[in-house]
Amino acid sequence: MAKKRSGGGLTGTQQAAKFLGVSVLAGAVLAGIALPAAGALGLAAKGTVEGFDEIPSNLKTPPLSQRTKILDSEGGLIATVYSRDRTVVPIEKISPYMQKAIVAIEDGRFYEHGAIDLKGVLRAINRNAQSGGVSEGASTLTQQYVKNVFVEEAGDDPEKVAQATQQTIGRKVRELKFAIQVEEELGKKKILENYLNITFFGQQAYGIEAASQRYFSKHAADLTLGEAAMMAGLVQSPSRYDPINDVEEATKRRNVVLQRMADVKDISQAEADAAKAAPLKLKVKTPKNGCITAVDGAGFFCDYVRKTILNDPVFGKTAEERQKLWNLGGLTVKTTLSPRAQAAANEAAIAKVNKDDPVAASVVQVQPGTGKVLSMGQSRPYGLDPKKNETTLNLAVGSRMGGTTFGFQVGSTFKPITAAAALEKGLSPAQSFDTPEQINLPESDFRLCDGKPAGYRNWEVNNELKSEKGSYDMTSALGKSINTYFAKLEQMVGLCETLTMAKKVGYERELGKPMKESPSATLGGLESTPLDMASVYATFANRGLYCTPVVIESVKAANGDKLNVPQTKCTRAMSDRTADTISQMLKGVVEDGTGQKAGLSDRDNAGKTGTTNDRKDAWFVGYTPNLATAVWVGDDVGEKKSMYDLRIGGEYYDKVCGGCLPGPIWKIAMTGALDAGNTPSFTPVSVPRAEAPKDKEKEGDEGPNKPKKPKKPRDGKPNLPGITLPPGIFD
């Protein structure tokens, strides 16, 4: 028996003998090591030889990084995203010319030898000895495949890539053992298929299918003899033989491959000569990678999908796991994006605001009852070039998902939340307050959720216009956006109750931070995002049921497995009667209030304008029973500027307001997204009213001060604002 060392293992001499014996039995000495002959026999270093038994016996072939396809809700392609531009195809979908060409030029004896080509090794050692350097390698196609697996496994980590490609005995021995196992387990046909799918062909193309599309705009199955020869020639040095950058060098290399194919009898000499005489005839297709290539301005939505996969635990417990899934790719992600809604949102965003204007517009649409995000549009295009007014900042969402860090104050679009809190507490819509245009309320009247007073100073509240004074009920105060009314209403309802309602409808979801407990909340002094505001108003449309927004319907892995995806969670935020009452009151905003320019004439619709202090943000958020849309306009670069005396979209504005710019944008988006044949109505509900105010009628920049008299419709039936009568009562 062989003598063992004290530790029970073989001696260094015995391990060296074992290694050489295995190598010889495998058919090679030093297993294709392309090293100088000088000192080659002295490379049986202690670490390498002693480590032979420690090499894992199983080769773990990693799934190949491929393209991920992001699709809209109808299956249309939004964008293709990848870290490796690769599409894996079976051997049957690879041109026979390509199969023969790669074998001929890379490993002519591929079908004759095992994992190691003994003749090739001896020839390489002899030539290296004669040259005194490395003039020829002897790695078989199988060994090259194993090496490529290690490189693929390293991903984009420079340190791991260096380890996978280092010229050491240890790496070569590891490749040797794995190559032997691959030959035994996979067979020649599968090895060739895997090799052609993993190999880098230059120009960001990994695998034969992506390379065929890149250089010839065709499938790998359709490659001609000349095309296949050119592609096979790239493998040795993709940059040197790049046909896009050096046609002459690529042609010479192609001809070398063609001649080699003739020499090994894969083709006749006549065929080789004919192919050599032909030009390359490239038909280059520029690769489209990333959300920057998304159609109909859907780059921001596309990036939100990417962020969802990278951030949601349903795709992996750790950030590293989720990043690995995304980098691996090969996913087919079907999203909630509606092509029609996206086209409408994109058109609306750019219709009234130009990409080089001093302000930007954001449009986002949500489907009530499902939480599905149907569109995201912005006036500035998605991209990386600020000189072209491009941006990757998604104005519709919070920073964790690629958007704004602080969000935007929402102005009077918050007031329906206060109204909902009041109704839930039992107050009547007929609740009225008689106030001047300016009031002072003690902060101590407003209690935080821990019971402490919000402060000890007086809170000064002003209406937009001096003429906005007198008695208002909830409906008229919403229609004319009366600040003093909603300050007093919050005082009566409670600050904590108001903020609790805001949380229930998802007001703070995107920003991911607690709302500041401040009385100014009722006037929109706290920040939110367009996506969250669309979801808030979708809750009213959905009769009080809030649904978390979602953008992914399904995800299928490269192997066909279906992955779990985030599901919307619907919770009751308010009673259906409260939500229905809000809808009836907000109908008045678009009919004869501050949002008249946004109103849709062919269906039930409701909404609210919002303009913040100094006009730094302007909003319109509204909905029909089947669609909610939020529109924000403001300065998106640096310190926010007030919107006075500006030209926006080619039109002059002495001052921007929610009804005069976001409102018309909202109307364009809604009109384009909605089906003219599908016009559901809000659920009828009686809304009590207080006695109409008797103050003199005056007009403000966001609407009249006094409710207009009920209009008499064409059918002769009276129109009673906010009141729905049973059908047939006037018939």
C-alpha cells in the first residue's frame, strides 16, 4: 500500500504521481496549459497538486444571463433589459454551417477526442518549446466552455472575473477535471449547444442568437456559410476581428475559417472560394437595452418595474438575491401598463408642457378596485442626457423607487381627505362655517395622536381671495377650495383623525416616512407623490376601498417557471356611503367649481384642484368610477421656484393654478384613456346642503365665490347640485 503522511493523506510525491496518472489517463499532460516550455515540468506546485482532491466533483453550470422582456398588459413589448445580451436557443435552431465553422476553427478534432486532446497538447508543448514563449494553446472546445462557465459565474465582478481567467496551474487543473465530467455527463451535441450559447461574440452580444441579430439582423438558424465563418472567427478575439470597426481584418479572419472548413472536408474548396470572394454584407442592428428604449414614453414605468423587482421581498429575501435575479435575466415580465392609457398620459404630459420648459409635468393613472398602475407619463423624456432635457427622475414616485426624495406638497387636493374624516366621524355635509377671508386658530386646539397639543401659537389661515368669505357648507367649500372652512373642519374633526384617514388611503406610501403631524395638513402642507394621490382618489372611486398600487401581473423565468409577484392589498378606508358622498361633492368641482376646465361632458367625473403656497406646485387629481388620474406641475430641478409670469408649453401664464394647467392636462389624459362606450356612473347618494350663502357673488382665479343656481338640463328635469333623486320621479 502506498505510504501515507501522519495526517492520513498521500505524500507530495504520491499526489504528484496521482495527478500525472489522472492526466495521462484523461489523454493529456498538463491538460492544455498554454505556458512556456521553460520550467513547465516544474509547475507541479505544492498548492496545486495537494489541492487536486479538494476540487468539487460536480460542475455547477449556472443559468445563462439573458434578456428580460418587459411587456404591457396586452403582451406588447415595452422594453428589453439585460446585463448580457443573450437569447438561448437549442442546437436545432443554430445553422449547421455555424456548428461546423466553430468546431473547425476552435477544435478540429472535437468529435474524435475526449475532454483533452493529447495530440493538441503535445503539439502545443513542442511549439512553445521551440519558440521559447506561448505561441499556441491546446484547450479543447470543452475546456473553453468550462472556462466560459467560470467567467459567466463571475458576472460583472472584476475580481471574480480575474480569478476565473488567471493563468495558473490551479485554474487549469480545475478546468481539466470539470471538462472530463462535462464530456461524460453532457455529450458532444449538448456541449456544442452550450458553448455557442455562452460564448462572447463582441459588440455586447453573448451567444450565437444575439450575435446573429447584432451583425446580420437574422436568427442563428438562418446564417449562411460566409456569415457563419465570420462569426466563428470572432471568438478568438472579438475586438480584433470586429467587422463593424475593421471590415478588412474581419474578412481575412473569415477567410481563414472558410479555408479551415475546406481543409477538414466540411465544405468543398469551391464553396470556400466562392464564400471568400463575397463581401461581408453586414446588416447591423443596434442593440436596444434598458428602459431608455421604452415605447410611448413608458421609460419611467419600465424603471418602476425594475425597482419593484429589486426592492420587493417577494422576488428574494435579500437585496443580493433580487439583484442576482435581475442580472440573470431571462424573465418575461407582464405588467399592468395599458397601451392606450400610456399613450394618452404621454400625450397629455407633453401637450401643455414642453420638455425644455422651466417646469415639468407628471401624469399617472390607477385603476380603481385593482390598484393596477395603467400609465406614467412625464413632459421630460426618460434618458441620461441633460442637454436634451432628459431625466431618469420619476416625478410620480418616491426616491426608493427612482423618484423624488421629498415629494410635493399637494395643496387643496388634500381637502377631500379631511372631508372623508369628518363624514366618518358623523358630521354632515351640511356642516357650515361662517368665516372671514382670514382667521386665526390656536394650535393648541389641534391634538397630536399622542394627545399633546400641536403647538401654542396662533395659526393664521387665509383664503385665496379676499372675496372668499361668508357661510359655506362642505360641498361649496370643496367647490371653491375655501381654506378657512377646512381649517375649522379639521379643528372640529381632529388632527389625528384627519391624518389617520390620510394613512388609510395611502397618502404617505411612496415616500416611506411618517407624516408630520401639523394642522397645515388639511391645506395640503404635507408632501406626497402623484402615484399616491392617484391611489387616494381611486379609493373614492372604489367606494371607500383602498388598494395598494401594483405594476406587475406575472413573471415567467427562462425555464418557464412562474414566479410569485406582489399582489395588491385592498382594505376599507371609509364606508361606501362616505366615499359616494365625496364623489357627489367633487362632481361639483368639475361642473361649476375650480376644476371646470377639466370636466368631462360625456360621463360622471369628479376631481379637485390644488395649488400650494407661492404656486410652487399645481395639481389636479380626479376620477371616474373606472379610472383615477393625478397630474402635477412644478419645478423639478434644484430649489423649487414659484410659477408666476411664465411661458409654459408656448402659452403665457401670469400665475399657474391647479384648474388652469394641470386640469386641462388631466382632461386630455382621461379622454384618451377612457372608452367612449363604457361610461359607468357614480352610486347615487343624497348629499344634504346648508342654506345657500347670501354674500355677493364674486369670481376668483379658481372659480366663483358663490354657488351657481341649479342649471336646468335639456330634458327639463331640474339639476340639483350634490343631490341624486330616485329614477322616474319626474317621468
